[in-house]
Amino acid sequence: MLERLSLRNDRLLAEIVPQAGGALARLDWIGGASPTALLRALPAEVQEVPLPSQLACFPLVPWSNRMAPTGFTFDGRQHVPAPNRAGEPCPIHGDGWQQAWQVVSHNSESILVRLERHDMSPFTYDAGLRYTLEGDALVVELTVRNAGTFDLPFGLGLHPWLPDPAGARLQAKATQVWLSGPDKLPSVHSLLPSHWNFSSASLLPQDGVDNVFEGWDGVARISWPARGVQLAVEADMAYFILYAPPGRDFFCFEPVDHPINAHNMSAYPGLTVLASGASLQRRVVFRGAAL
């Protein structure tokens, strides 16, 4: 039986499913006449551990998105994480999203869950994930500690799934985008094409997008005029991944602290090298509002 733990105040309702990656199962605006989804909700009838693609938001730890199948080299060591999703040759999203997390504390407005991955290689780590309601905002704090014996570059992020892409308007300033090759790994660093410039509130591209944007100022707004709600995203990170496949009923706006396959880029952009015992924390705020 799937455990759903609730956080609730007079504006927001959140549900966390510790068994499924410590993830969010829903985030609803309840400050209006009726509940309205800010993140796509896991259906109430799902009683077993769901697929990650059914969740409202899951953590990305100890890195985000795809890494080259050949792994990476750091401090003279070659590291090759194993592929971890069927049909995908690249190891993807770290592995925290695929684990059961343990509840440390829980009350009506806050929950802390933890994960120990001491049997993993090369990333041996502890992680913590705290969700806290603060008025109209859900504050998410994701922490990772290097529990291994040697230095490694770590990265963090969140993977929210949002509803109604056709009705959504996105505002998120960025300066450049990475274009991908057939392997879905970045191949060309480019200025923003006009149809991918979201400096002002814009519709999502109908022909789809699945790319990492950089130079983000850490603030985004997603509004649904017909649904009467808005979601602001505030993060201490300089990259986001926008995934909006054509013809689907969802899209993803993912705050991340590094580009895709950053472990194989010069100077490991956005990643943080953690010595044994050192920690990294990132903070994302989801702020709801009525329109």
C-alpha cells in the first residue's frame, strides 16, 4: 500500500510519497473556490509504488538528466555509472528518484525524509529532502553529502511535472541553450532561438522541446489563464531543463544546477566537487497564486 503523507494550510495541499523517491504526489492550490493542480497529480486510485513518470515532482540526486554511457573521468579515475532506465543507454537522473526514502519527521506543514546510498559506486552519499509550507509557498530543500572516500563532482535538481501544456504561459529568462544530438546529449551551445525565448510570458512550442537552458536568473512564472492559477518557481540554480513533448498532456520545467552531461564538460560547469563528508544543498520554492 502506497503511503501518502499530507501537508496542508489554507492555500496549499501537498502529498509526499516516501516510498517513491521521496517525491511529491501532488501540489494543489486550495486558496480559491475549488482545488486546482499546480503540479500534475498522481491519481488517487494508484495504491502501489508508481512509475516516476506518474509523480508530481521527484528529486535529482546526485546528478541531473543524462550522463554519457562511457561515464566520466575525475582526478585520474574513470567512473562508469550503470544505465538505470529500461531502453535508455545513458545513466539518468542519478538514482535517488528510484529509491524508498525514510521519514525522519512529519507534521501538518513540514516533512523531512532521508536516503542512504552507501552501497553505490561511484557516488556514495546521504541525501535529505525537506518540504515545508510557508503561506502560499512550498519550500523544497534538497541536500546531498559525499559519504565516499574520494572527491567527486555532485549536482542536484528537481523534476516537476506540470499539467495543461496547451493552456500554459511560461516566463523564464535565460541567455543560451544547449542543442542536443541524436543521443540526447548536448552537442552545440547556442543563443536562444526566438521561439525558445521565454523572457516574456509565452506559449510552449507546439513542435516540442527537450533542452537545457543556461543563464537563468532563478525565477520563473507559469500561468494558466483559463484555469485561473499561477505557479512561480524560485531556485538558487542557474539552469533549467524544459521538456514539452508534442501532443502530450504534461510538460516539465526542471530547476537544475548543471547542464546535461556536465561531468564530461570542461571545468564541470555547475557541479560542486565534494570532498569526503562535505555537503551541498539546493532550495526551490513553488509559490502558488490565483489569477
